[in-house]
Amino acid sequence: MNEFLERKVRLTWGEQKPTYDVVIIGGGGHGLSTAYHLATRHGITNVAVLERKYIGGGNSGRNTTVIRSNYGVPESIRFYQRSVELYQRLEEETDRWIMHKQKGILWTVHTEAGLRQERARSFINQANGVNTEFLTPEEITEIAPEIDLNVGGGKYPVLGASYQAAASTARHDRVNWALAEGAMRHGVDVLQRTEVIDLIRDGDRVVGVRTNHGDISAPVVVSAVGGHVTRIMDMAGLRIPIRTHPLQAFVTNHYERKFDPIASSLDLGFYVSQTARGEMLAGAHIDQQPSYSYRSGHHFLSSIAHNIQMFLPFMRDLRILRQWTGICDMSPDYTPIMGRTPVDGLLITTGWGTWGFKAIPAGGEAMAELIATGRTPELIAPFSLDRFRNDRTLADRSSSGTH
Amino acid sequence: MSIRITCEHCGTRPLEEYVYGEVLDVPATIADPAERNLDRAFNHTNPEGPVPEAWFHLYGCRRWITIVRDTATDRIVD
Ligand SMILES: Cc1cc2nc3c(=O)[nH]c(=O)nc-3n(C[C@H](O)[C@H](O)[C@H](O)COP(=O)(O)OP(=O)(O)OC[C@H]3O[C@@H](n4cnc5c(N)ncnc54)[C@H](O)[C@@H]3O)c2cc1C
Ligand SMILES: [Zn+2]
């Protein structure tokens, strides 16, 4: 048997039991990673992950897979850096090929305001142990000669870029499957086509969930449902600071040459990278109106295609192959919301918006530690839901859709 | 297909001509004024289904209109 077949993911599906120690709602990356870390780090294996459709069918299988830690506030820089490091060893740890590839990310700026912002980013990143550099246009050309520095005939000249060499991508489905398989191997039940339709309460506590297959009792219930978080919080009688917005992406046909980095223009509002198949993968801003619809639109394509081909002229000759949409749990400060809720027995991991794929390993690690020890890890304490009440918001415009 | 929104003044126009307006939806059940302010500043009802909302016709008549949009399908219901 060749190495590829030996390392193929083997998923063994469980059956719903009436009780678990921990129930996780949502089989996206964050739910699966929480289960994986509970099982592998804390020996907590009487755990169910309930997924209403199929694992990775939400944003964790729809994203553009950028992994980086060049954030704008120290709390987030440290957290995402932990995740970057965990991704670097995830392949070895799970013994599954997640196609993790270091690429480096360029964030080019075309205005003086952008230039100041990205210089500041490189300083604050370095002060927090992340090696983001500020590059001159000549240095950008060394990394990506394909970028036209004279964008739009000099209308939007590239003035510089912040650059994180450690930035990478990984195949999203494989990340989800590797974590699911690792959790299953330790006895976790991952249950697909299992939808939570209500929470079971005992007085002020949540003590279980009702699914389309019956009731489950569990002392700990974790909501990890991406853009659908408001529905779960409604079941608990909680209002939260999340609005659900669509985010679109597209890929082109195969570009026959290699394009190494992840390139993003902050001022022109898009980012692009090359997939392992050679397609050019691009994303941009969120839709302005909140929505749960997966509709993708032509307006999105035409608005960003124009800017992209000015920046990377070779893209003029490519065709758009596929376009799709995910629905994102946007928090008001663009920072995650993780940890306890005012309702005992109910934990959340949300506010992953357009930026949560990179956070899957560190997010699950921290949620698992909170569940296992009953103490909120220092790394995620700043991300608690009560920060809004306590005037401790962490405004950070460091992801798509936050400008 | 792009979403089209009907403005009572200009007729049916593509969504991109409009700007989505904040829906202020603090529930009446929240009585305490400080709690109402907190809710208004951060929380959202974020409903999945038909919801009345205000849009500004920026690239049209520059007036506010109210429509009912189903956020599950993006269909304009009313
Ligand atoms: C187009 C696009 C590009 C993106 N690009 C990037 C990027 O480059 N880098 C990055 O870091 N992030 C990116 N993101 C964001 C990232 O994809 C998400 O933040 C991340 O995947 C969130 O993971 P999750 O597990 O919280 O949610 P999801 O993956 O959405 O999983 C939630 C799951 O919960 C299930 N569910 C919902 N309700 C219920 C219920 N009642 N009962 C049971 N199950 C339920 C859903 O079916 C779903 O499978 C992008 C997102 C999109 C849409
Ligand atoms: Zn009008």
C-alpha cells in the first residue's frame, strides 16, 4: 500500500447516546478541534459533536484557508501566533496530510494612510514576537514580480507592504477530517445530520440538547455553529453582539506558472493565492446586508475582478471557474468571542467572522482547556463575551470585511 | 442574480444602489436604561427569516425606504 493510502483519513461514525460529558453543537473546524483537544489533551472522550448537515459543510469548508498572525492588537497577535505554531505541527501530530504550505503574505498599500498603518502593524507584530516586516516596492518585486507596482497606470502605486513570511495555507477539508478522525479514534461520537432544535434547561442551567433524533443530557454544551449562533443563543434567552453576513470567494482556471505568496491589496480590497491545483483563489469584502443566504452575485465578481487584473495583470487571461459563499458570524470589534455565557452549562465559540480558519487549532485547544479545567486560559480571557459590558472591546481591522 | 429592491419613488433597482440601514431593535422587555444602551450599542436580533428593514437609496433618490426582506433567502417579501 502506498503512503498516501496508508495516511488516508478513516472516519467512523457514532450513534447518538442519551448522555455525554460534553456536547458540542456544530461540526465545523472549531467544534471538531474542541473535541479533538478534549480527547487528546485531557482524556475527555465521552463527547459528541452534533452537525446538522455534514462536517465542514459550513465556513470551515468554504474559506480561502489563509493562516497568519499579523493582527493589530497584542491579545489577538499572541492568540493567532499560537495557532500558526499549532498548524505547523498539525500534519505530524495527526499523521494526516493537510497540505500545509508556507507561502508568506504580502499586504500591499497604495496610500499614505495605508503605509502608516502597515508600518505600525509590523512594529506591533514584532513587539509581540511575530516577525512581520515592512517591505519597499523593490523588495515586493523580489517576492512577487507579477505584481504591477504602477497599479492602474500610476493611479494606485504600490508604496510598500507588510509581509509575514510564516503565513501559510492548508487544505480546509483535510483539516476538518484530520481533527474529526483524531477525535473519533479516541472515542468521540461525531454525528452528522443531527440538528440541535432546542436546549434543555433545568432552572437557570443548560443541561442538554434536543436533536432531531431525540434528547441528550450533558453538563456542558458548547455552541460552535458559525453564522447560526444567534439561533442557539435565542434558545438560551441570550442576546449577543453578532450579525451574520455573507462572504464570497472565487477560483479561476489553472494558471500554468507558479505564483508563490498570498498577495493582498488592502486599499484595493482583495486577496489572492494559488491553490495546489494551480487555480487562483480570491476573496474580498463581506456583503453589506446581514443574511443567511448562500447566494453569490455577479456584482461581487465584477467589482473585484477589475481591481485584481490591474494589480496582477496575468489574471486578465484567466477565467472564473467557481464562485461560492459562506455566512460569517461577525462581531462588532472583529475579534472572537469565546468562553462562558451568563447561562451555566453553556459555552460559546463565535465571532469567527471572516478570520476563523486560522484559529481552528488554538481555538479548540483553549476551549478544551476551559472545559477540562473549569478555568479560562489566559490566552483567550480577553475574548470573553462580557468584554462588551466591561468596555474592553478589542477593535482590530485585520481581516477581510473589516475595512 | 443580483437582488433587486423596489423603491417607492424610483422603481425596481439593483441592491448595489442602496445602503443597508442599521435596524434598531432593542426589545421592549429590556427596561433598564443602561441595559438598553448596552444592547443598542452591541447586540443584534440577527433574525433568520422575513424582517422589516430600512435602506437608503444612495445612488437614486437619496431617500430612506422600508422593505421586508427574508434573510434566509434574500427574497424581498414586501
Ligand atoms: C469565503 C470565505 C473565506 C474565508 N477565508 C478565511 C481565511 O482565508 N482565513 C481564515 O482564517 N478564515 C477565513 N474564513 C473564516 C472561516 O472560514 C470561519 O471563521 C471558520 O471556518 C469558522 O469555523 P466554525 O467551526 O466556527 O464554523 P463553521 O465551519 O461554519 O461550522 C459551523 C457548523 O455548525 C453547523 N450547525 C449550525 N447550526 C446547527 C444546529 N442547530 N445543530 C447542529 N449543527 C449546526 C453548521 O452546519 C456548520 O457545519 C473565511 C470564510 C468564508 C466564508
Ligand atoms: Zn429611490
